[in-house]
Amino acid sequence: MKLDPKPLALLAALILLALPLTGSASTWLNLTLAGLAMGLIIFVIASGLTLVFGLMDVLNFGHGVFIALGAFMATTVLAALAPWAGSQDVLPNLAALAAACLAGMALAAAVGVVFERVLVRPVYGQHLKQILITMGGMIVGEELIKASWGPALISLPLPATLNGIFLIGDVAVEKFRVLAMGVGLVVLIALLLVLNRTKIGLLIRAGVQDREMVEALGYRIRRLFVGVFVAGAALAGLGGVLWGLVQQGVEPQIGAKVNLLLFIVIIIGGLGSTVGCLVGALLVGLVANYAGFLAPKAALFSNIGLMVAILLWRPQGLYPVGAK
């Protein structure tokens, strides 16, 4: 299906409109790059949520617990690998960060298996019950995190060589945000390839449309759906690691605080749309940065205002489900 260019034009128009408002080209470029990096981190976190809804029709309000688990696991791994994380050599730093990301994804995925089996499986197709039971699951998950890591804020510093900026003329770009942008793009490409170019993606999409027919052909759709849920949890864990490193600290409520932002993103993009999730996340990141610079008080409700404006234009979001 041909990609609708209008949402992309909106994204470009927002970036260009901000240029005269920010006062200087260097300030505009700094804000734009930081906003794009923030948007791609949000996309990594939200991609698991939109994947689960788009392919399984599950509204998982407990998504935040996977984010928190990934972030807290990163604090444990990076503390254990402190000599690598504190090294002035980039390779040990990247190895420590990769280990933290993999551990965060693994823990979130493992908990995702239990979460799907115990809480989600009994309420497939029942959205109201899904909302209630997954919110309850997140509350319980937060309490278990407090019991494991404590209720206090835990510092999560960046590895030594990733803590700093690239200075290009008058433009300062944070090193870690550049890396996070790369991770976000890799996740986007991987999702699009798997969903649109592989047999597994074809079977999952076919199972959503006609589960009985696919099962009649001998494929176990339930296992595929469990795999989708676990993959979504793992992506949330990865996003939690990135978000915690950006915030330089982790608390048990970190996932709950991000949850509202994630639902704003997927509503703007169109429920279940991967490309829509990306565009929505970039819009949210850019608007938050621009509003924070131009009108700090307005930044508090800028994302809500953006969502309302988008829905007045396109009530089903920028890219409805058919336009993944």
C-alpha cells in the first residue's frame, strides 16, 4: 500500500516552522536533533505497544512495567560492569551498554511470558477487562520492583565515552542521543522487514484476519501471538534502558509516567500502525522540545494539544491500521 505523504509533510512543516521562531539556525538545529532523538527513543518504547495492539488487538495498560524492568535491570548490569562502563575506551563502554540492553530485554521478555499467560490470555477480545487487569498487573509489578530494588531513585549514569557532546560548529549533539537514534532506526527497519517480508509476519497478519483458517492450515497461531507479546515486552525493556539513561536515573514509577505519553503516540499515529507510531513519536518529541524552548509552561500540555489537533484532522490517526 502506498504511503500517505501528508503526515510526513506535516512533520517537515513543523520542523521548518520552528526555524524562524527559535531565533537562530544553531538553536533550531540543536532543538530539532534533540527532538528527533527523543522521538526515536519514544518510538522504541511505543513500538512494542503498537505491535501488540495491531497484531493481537490487546490494550496493554501494563506496558509500563516492562519499561521499568528494563531500566532497573540496566542499573544492576552497569553497576556490575562498572570497570567497563567507566573505561575511557569506547569498546568496553559499548559492550557494557549492549549487555545492559540485552539483560533488560531478556528480563522484560521473561516477565512478558508470565504476564500474557496469567493476565492477558483470559481476556482476549475483551477490551474493558484488558484495561482493568493490565493496569492491576502494572501496579503489582511496581510493588515487586520496589521489593527487589527499593523505592528510591537509583542513579543510572551513562558510560564514560558516551557522556558528552559532538560539537559541529555551533551545533552540540549529545553522543548518547546519536546512538539512541541509530537504535531506533534499527528497530524500525527490523519491524518493517519482519512484518512485511517474512513468513512469520505474513502468518501473524493472516491470523489476525482469519485465525480459524490459519489454524486449519496447521499453524499454531497462539504460539505466534505469544511470541508477538514477548517481542513487544522485550522492546519495552530496551526502550526502558534508553529512557533511563537519558533521564540519568530510574524509579519504580518510571514506566507509569511514560505510559500516558505512549498512548498519545499510538493514538496520534493510528492504533496498530508501525509507521504511524514512528511519525507520532517524532511529532511528540519535536513539539515537546520546541514548546519547552519557546513557551515552557505550554510544554506541560503540548502533547495533549498535539493529539487533539491531529484527531480533529484525522479521527483515526495519521496512519490507520491498514497503512502499517
